[in-house]
Amino acid sequence: MTSVTTPANFTELGLIPPLLARLTELEYQQPTPIQAQAIPSVLAGRDLIAGANTGSGKTATFALPLLQKIQQQQLALQSHTEKSLAGNSSKGNYVIGLILVPTRELAKQVADSIKSYAVHFNGKIKTVAVFGGVSVNTQMLALRGGSDILVATPGRLLDLISSNAIKLDKVNTLVLDEADRMLSLGFTEELSALLALLPKKKQTLLFSATFPEQVKALTQELLNNPIEIQLQSRDASTLVQRVFTVNQGEKTAVLAHLIQQQQWRQALIFVNAKHHCEHLAEKLAKRGITAAVFHGDKGQGERSRVLDGFKAGEIEVLIATDIAARGLDIEKLPVVINFNLPRSPSDYMHRIGRSGRAGEVGLAISLIDHEDYHHFKVIEKKNEIRLEREQVEGFEVDEVINEQLLAELLAESKPMAAPEGSGKKKRKKKATINADIWSGYSETE
Ligand code: AMP
């Protein structure tokens, strides 16, 4: 695997002027490590397998070379036939670049990013997003005459193929974004069906935060002599993780206290079940805090409205299930709070990755009561982190439980890799927080 090198500037990566102009407008001053390492090889047509954390800038890593490739193909075709690629292929409901993603929100987000990167191509590159949960007719209309880039969730794409709204025989670039998530969401059969419809000869780019066996198998099946990039875990200085022990039954009070005391501009709170979202929102409302909820039982219109409101900063507190844990890019989100711990250790990383993106300072807090204690240790172990247990001033854990926690900790503590800055030092018996410790993380903008 390639190790991280000093990022070059975008011009050195070989990108064409319309893209460079756009990156300047977006104030991307230099490529992120994955962009610096991958873009030149992807432009050269190589397959890629990348283990990139959320927030690493991976969308641009595949989107910029894909746009450049399609633009160059269009120009070459025009000079030969005086026809655009779209014109040439309009009968077949063609797709040139296919990006498969696990969730509706990610499909929309990725398509929006691509459209934004392409603004200086004078609208000649057509990008369409298709995903379930909304009317298929509008998407069929959008696909008429083909699309240069299609961002899709697997199930809806198969539906569209079976109704002849789309054909995959002209695809020359395939991107699998969040491959691990797609497989864990049960898209294995859909993926196999889709892959069978794709031309053998194509460039394939696979992104995955983790590499379980299923992803490795997919990689072997799909990739041809790929370049491999495994980024080191996120820079510890940009995302601070903290864990607070609380008494059972006091989580809501602690949460409300933190929200009110810290005055974060925004907070994303994760719970484990859809109905918990509404319960917690009601409990917070009684304490004077208005929160919106986001989960899979909401209609697509409502989901989009809430997400757009949160992205625009109109919604300050959002309570969500893990549906919001992957891929979502909320600019400058100051804090993510695990009100309930995620079941899977990898979901912990995905959840906390919503904050501290693109080099911003971020904070991830987990509230654990006695019942969560063992599970949090599993999460730490799997993710090779070790966090000091802290307490919130005014909500100290009852002495009996505290003693119990300490006993467990001492009995089971084994040497583990500590994240930079978290300290391998001996844990203090009781670490309380005060306003000074927090000052670096409260909203200052
Ligand atoms: P991603 O990991 O693709 O979801 O990107 C995370 C965020 O980083 C998005 O808001 C991007 O717009 C932003 N971003 C991507 N590349 C850069 C860059 N080179 N400089 C600054 N921001 C970037």
C-alpha cells in the first residue's frame, strides 16, 4: 500500500483548466492526501482501491478524473464525427460513468458535487441521480437520451434497467463508493446482477472505509492491477473523541445540559432506533431544546427537507439513526454525540466522521452508562483507540457504579495503541469537565 506523501497542487495533478478554475472558486487550496495520491493514476486509466476515511475528499478523487475523461472523450468524438457523445448514443439510454452508492442521500450529494465541479463545462456533461423512495417516472424522464454520469443506488438502478430506461453497455468507468456499506446493507445480489451487465473492459474505482471478506472478494473479481491507497487514520488533531460516563437514566439530562452549556452551533445526535428519535426529541423539547429527527420511516420528501435544513444551518439539533452515519457531508459540523452507542464498531467510526471533516476541528462525544460500558470497550478495541473516561460536572456518576467501572477497567485493561494526544497515561479516577476544557470546541464563528 502506498503511504501518504506531501500533497502537490491541483495543477501538478494533471487536471484541465475548467476543473482547476472551479477548484479555485471552491477555495480548495491543495489536494487532500487521497486526491494527491490517486488523481494522477486515475487520470492515467488505472484501477484504484482506496481505503479512505469519510471526509477525506474521496468524492473529488473520483469525480474530477471522471469529468475530465468524459470531457476529453466528447471532444475527441466531436472532432471525428461532429457529434457529441450524447447525440451519438441517444437511442440507447446510455451511461458512460456509473457511480454506485449505498444510500439515497449519498446519491444526491455525490451528484450535486459532480454538477458543481462541472459548472465550467457549459452543461455539456449530464449527471443524473437515481435512488429509491421517490417516483420512478421523474427519474425515467431525466434519463431520456442517456446520461454521461449516473449516480445510483443498486435496487433502483436494477428497476430502471428492467424497464429499459437505461442500459449499461457503454459504461467505461465504474465507481463503487462505500463498498463495505453497500455489501452490509444486503446489496450483494443486486451488485452481482449489475456487474454482470457491465462491459468487461472498463476502469473501476473502489472506495471502502473497511475491508471485510466480502469487499476483498469483490476487489479480486473486479479490479485489474489496481493502485492501492490506504490512508492512515484521520489526523487526530482535527477530530477529538471524548467519552463521558453517566448514571443510568440521566443521559437526557446530561445531553440537554451539554447542548445548553456548550452552545454548539449544531449537533448531530445518534440513537439506535427510529422511535428513539421521536422520544428523545420530545424529552429535549420539555427541556427547551428543539430538535429535528431523521430516520428511515420518514418519507423521502421529509428526509430531504430535514437534511437540507440541517446542512443550511436552519436546524440546530438533529437526532438520527445510523442512516445518517455514512457519507453525509455537513460542512463544519462541530459535534457528533452518541446518545446510544452504535452496535458495530465500524459504525462508530462512520458516525464520528460526520464531524471534523476536511481538516476542520471536530468533536465526537459518547455518553455511556453502566450498560454501555463493556460495549464501548469493544468499540475501542476494534478501532484501536483508548479514551479516558470522563464525567460531566454536576452529573457525576454514583460512587458505587464508579467503583464498579474502575474495577472492570483495571481487571481488563491491556496495553493498546492510544491515539495521538489521548494519552497512554494512567487513567484518572474521576475526570470532570469544565468550561475551560471545552472552550476550544464551542462554536466561535
Ligand atoms: P468527501 O470526503 O468527498 O465527502 O469530502 C468532504 C468535504 O471536503 C466536502 O465538503 C468537500 O467539498 C471538501 N473537500 C474535498 N476536497 C477538498 C480540498 N482539496 N480542499 C478543501 N476541501 C475539500
